[in-house]
Amino acid sequence: MSLFDKYAPLQARVDVMMKIGKDALGVQFDDIISTTRGRIGNREILLAGTNNYLGLTFDEDCMSAAKNAVDNHGTGTTGSRIANGTYSEHIDLEKALADHLGMPSCIVFTTGYQTNLSAISGLAGDKDVVFMDADAHACIIDGTRLTGASTIRFRHNNPEDLDKRLRRQGEIEGGNALVVIEGLYSMFGDVAPIDEFVDVTHRHGGYLFIDEAHSYGVFGPTGCGLAEEQGVLDKVDFISGTFSKSLASVGGFCASRHPEFEILRKVMRPYMFTASATPANICAALAAVEKVKHGADLRANLKVRSEQLHKGLSDMQYDLCAEASPVIAVRRPNEAVAAMEWNALIEDGVYVNLAVPPGTPQSSSLLRISLSAAHTEEDINIILKAFNDLKDKQGSLMAEMGAKLQA
Amino acid sequence: MPTRNEVYDKICELLEPYNPKNRPIEMSSGIMSDLEVDSTAVFDIIMGLEDHYDISIPMEMVSDIKTVGELTSAIIQLTSE
């Protein structure tokens, strides 16, 4: 038996996908032309699955900030934050984010994944209990795995269910409850009732941690996220986010209303034992924070485009997973059909994400779209036409898929 | 306290929506390996068992459970505590 035999069922799924067409989970873009356009071979592709919510990756100020950072401080830090990897840029960004969120403490990390891995594993100790939304992202799940804390899942976006499980748990001897939710959920695009979670969590004496990776920059009057939008930002204990979506860079942050959070810098292994983010990444994110704070026009356009696309797809009778938001997921009957349609969309010049179990809730197979403030009305019409074409050629597509799978 | 057969029957009931190929569910069946239930679905089944028996089954305990029989034993242990 080989070391790789355990992956035979997964390999079989990959083989099916490759019979159907391209590797949807390993697409190579030959060129990125703009925020909303890429190129594969000779084909220009409309990008509708990049999480580039505010469209800042080609913003002149963000690009200049990154270029200047390379000129001033080089290409990499060659060290972790606890060694030689803390530059003035890291501190400036931490101050800017703390100020934006109105919190006394903020720590930046090298990636978004590492952010939740670090913060959750650092916050939860052996005697604490983590209560995690059932649809939590892999980095939250993996963060709990690095702790000695017990972890209990509660039903997705259901404060009453959390209340029941906190009551069932009873008093946590020598420890605390840490409740972990997200703002905007990345797969279905549904939003959390954060105000209700604040109420339930604090009624039980717990701490509330919100991952606003997909909602920072997108929601709230100043772009702080859904907690700000719902008027409870000052009541949330911890807010994490990423630089690789609205902030158009790479990295992440966790902020807290508890100044004692700073001690976590001496505890979090994924923070202590990895190189810090490059000056270019940090300075691009710092420039983008300013854009977020004054980005009401970007958020307004993103909302209009989201509603335009959601209505168009609904009118075509597509099964959508949530109300209109910058993430719009189209539920398909199974993985093979979703893969076949994903290939048809790419051939039609539209890139979306193929999302399949176990990375999706309810074992769903999805064509997942994420929109950008840089998308125009015409861009949305192009996406809608591509999905309309899918409907029109459904019969021939399924026949082609059947033939490919039997070949 | 439920009997082993009662717990087994409840697990089979909760597994049913995730077993479209109607694979036989034995005590020795690997939940993920034999029945091909994905990790997300396993945790949905766990939440159903937690609610039915009014117990907490922490995720770290679930990661050690591979078979239907092991899950049955865990439920019986937790309901007896």
C-alpha cells in the first residue's frame, strides 16, 4: 500500500473533473489585465470570482504605496514579528486598523488563514470551550484544532441554537466560552445576525469573535464590517479580517476591545514562528484602509451590482443560496454538472469559482460569484448572459458531459 | 439511558440523507471511509445526536471516532455521565 493510496477517492473525483474539462481548482491566468479582466491563452476573461470586493488591486495609491515600500525597505523582512520582522509599517498598519475599528489593540499577520489560526489557538486555553458556527471557515476549524479547548458546533447563523448549547454546557469550570462566527459567509453569501449573537454570548458571560474577512470594507458606514452595520461594533470582543479581499493585498489582522490582547503576541505560535508580511503587502493594505474609510461610493456601487446580478439570476430561476450580497452562490445539482457548467462559463469568457464539498455547507456544489465595486452594469450583463446561455444549452451540455464521462 | 440498538437506529436515521447509494450501515462501517460521508456532513449528524440526547459531543472527540460502532459507544458513554 502506497502513502498516497488514501487519496484514491479524491483522485477519482479529480479524474472526473479532468475528463469534463479544466482543473477548476488550479486555474492558471496567463495575464491579469485589470481588476475585472484576466487572460487565459488568447481569451480575455471577465473575473467574477476574485473576492476583490472594492476593486483596489490596481488602485494607483495602493500600487504606489507597495512600490515605494520595496524601494524603501526591500522585498522581504526575512524574519518573524518576534525577531527582526517588525518594521514601522507593521506598527503603522496596526494603529490604523485599531483606530478604524475603535479598538485599543490590533495585531497584523502574514496571511488571513494564519490570522484565525493564531488568534483562536492563542485565545482558547485547555479549560475554555469554543462555540463555533457550523459553517465556519477552515482556518477557524484548524485554529480550534491547535488548542486544548473543547469545541462545540452550533447551527449556522442560529443564535437560539447557540443559546441552547451554551446552556447545555453550563458553567465552564476554570475557563470561558469563546463564540466564533463570521460576518459574511464566503460560500453562500449569507450574513450573520451579529447583534443577536452579541446578546446571547454576553448573557452567558462569553466572548464573541467575528471573522469579518468577507465583510470588512464591504459593510458599515465606514467599512468596518457587519458589526458596524448592525450597530454593535463596540460590543464585539474580537474582530479578525484579511488583507486579501477588500484590502487588495495579502495578510490579516485581529483587533480587540480588550487591551490585554497584546499578550497574545508572546503566545501565538503561527504568529511567532513565521516570517512577517512584506513591506509591500503591508503598505498596500495601509493605503487601502484609507480607501475603505472613505469608500462609501465603492460600497454603494457594489451593492447596486450585487442586487442587479441577484435579480437577474433569480429571474432565470437559478437556485441562489442567500439574499443579494457581493457573494452570490448558484446551487447546482451535483459536482459533475457544476464542473461542466464552470467549463462552459470559462469558454464563454467568465471566471467564477467552482465550490464543492467538503468546502461547502450542506454538501452543496456551487458556481460561486464574488463581485467587485469595479464591475460595471455591462459586466453584470455579460455574466447574466453567460448564465442564460448555460440554461439555453443545458441539453447539449449534459449530453457532452455524459459522452466525456463514458470516454 | 438509551440501549445500544436505539442509538444505532438513531444514527442510521440521521445518516440516511447522506447515504443516497443505500450502502449497508453496520457497526463496523467507517463513517467517512465506507459510507463516504464528508466531514461537514459528519458534524451535521453530530449536532442532530447532541440535540436528540441533550448531550455535548466536542469536535475533538469526534475526530477519534471512525466507525458507527465507535459513535454508538460514545453516545452511550455521554448519556450515562
